[in-house]
Amino acid sequence: MKKNEIIALTLVTIASIIWGVSFVSKEVLMAEIHPGSLIAFQFIWVSIILGIYNFLIKKRFTITKKDFFSLAGTGIIGMFLYNVFINMGIRDTNSSIVSVLLSLIPIICLFVERIVYKRHFSGLKVICILGSIIGVYMIIGSGGMGSGGSLAGYMYIIIGVFFWVAFCFISDKYYSRYDTTEILMVQGLGAVAVSFVYLIIYPIHLGGIDLELFLHFFVIIILNACLSFAFYIYSIRELGVTVTNVFNNVVPVVTLFVNIVVFDVEIGLMSLIGTGVIITSVAILNIFDKRRDECDMNLNVESKYAEAVNQNYNEN
């Protein structure tokens, strides 16, 4: 296994842990804040933080005008629409259920690659992904994460999943052209542009934010929206969309663990076995699947063209 792949596997694991914790943080925050207002507040600060980095630390901004608006559009899809539906799903179900249903992402990615891009995938990859899904359902079956939630809540989650998959494949071609922090800043601006209205309709009263809520904001703004997204983009570059998204199956394990520690949710033997199945499936997929295409991140001809343009730009 190459050094870059090892780094990518490490970073996507960290990102998955952060996301698992962030679901709980969002659930706590949405007890006080509207889901749309939470997104606007989150990405306003993300844009400010990354803007300071890009314009004060770096010498110049490299994203072209055309790609600026295209990336802002992907931000609307992946940072606004995805998050608003997931946030509403958390509100109408709970953080553990949402994190479990997100395990559908790698399955959908596989079929998108197979149907749209005519890519072949090995039987081992399919078995490992199915194994991770089985592990997730073993956790559900234990009853350790609670139950309930409206039908609308489940629909919000499924819609959010499809928006996330669309975001991954549409954004992929830009990752070889521009710096990660520039991409995230512009995508964050796109999310702010369409979500800012929520702050007007449902304003956030900063005077009511105590230390606990501040820490949860730190998790979703700094750790989740800044660091984990940067780690995720790097991992897509090195591992490809489908393999990277497989690590979403680690997220429900983390979310469940946090809920156990914070909210004293009981966990049974079946949940522990399910956790082991998920971790084992992810490990086998990335260690023993030697037939994975090493150029998986280049999902189409346009991505390859982007690399050529970027190389020519650097030479000049």
C-alpha cells in the first residue's frame, strides 16, 4: 500500500470519527436552534475562517470565475441541501438513526459508478460493503440506539443521502485543480448564500449560548466543516469516491458510542458484534482488495482533462 493511501485511510478515519461526534452535537444544538439557521451560522464562520487563511496566508486566489460559481453550486448541493435534510432528519428521529442510514452512501456510490460511468467493481468490494451494512443493522436490532421517529424524518435522511452522493461525483473534477481550502471556502459561500434567510426568519440569540453549546459549535464548525471536509477531499483524491464513502459505516459506531457515554444508552452484545463486523469489513476492503482501480478518483474523461489543464498551468 502506498504512503499516500495510508495517509488517506488515516485521515478519512479521523473524519468519520469527527462526523460521528458532530451528529450528537447537532442534535443538542437543534434543541435550541432551527436546522436551517444552524447551517447558515455554521458555514458563515467556515467561510470567514477559510477566507482569512486563503487571503492572508496564501499569496493568491486561483479559482477561476467560471469554476467559482460552479463550486458555489456544489456547495448548495453538498453543504446546504445535504445538511438541511440531514438536520431535519436528526430533529425528527435521532442522531444514531441518521448516522446508521448514512451507511447507504457507499452502496449508492457503487451503483452510480456502475450505471453512469460503466465501471466494474470486484465481488470482494460488494461483500465488504454488504458486510458493513449487516453490521449496522445488527446494531439497530440490539435496540441500543432507541427507536421511533416520523416517516418524514426517514424521508429527509434518504433525500439527504442522494444529495451527498450527487455532491461527491459533481465536485470530484475540481479536486485536482484547486487547493482544498479554496474549494471549501467557495462551497461554504454557496451554502451561506441560500441559507442566510433562515437567520432572518429564525435568528440565533448569541446571549443564550453557554459553554456547552459553544463546545458543540466548535465541533460542527472547526472540526466537522473545516478539518473533516479537508480530510475527506484528500481521501477522495487518493482512494476514490466509493472507497472513501465506505468509511461512513464507521460513523454510526462513533455516534452510538457518544450517545452511550453522554446519554447512558444501554448497548448489548449484538451491538458489539455489529461494531466488529463494520470495522472488519472496512479493513478487509482497503487492505486486501488489490483489484481496486488505482485511478478511481478520475471517474470520467473530464477529470483527466482537468489534471492536464492543472499541469499545464503549473508549468507556465
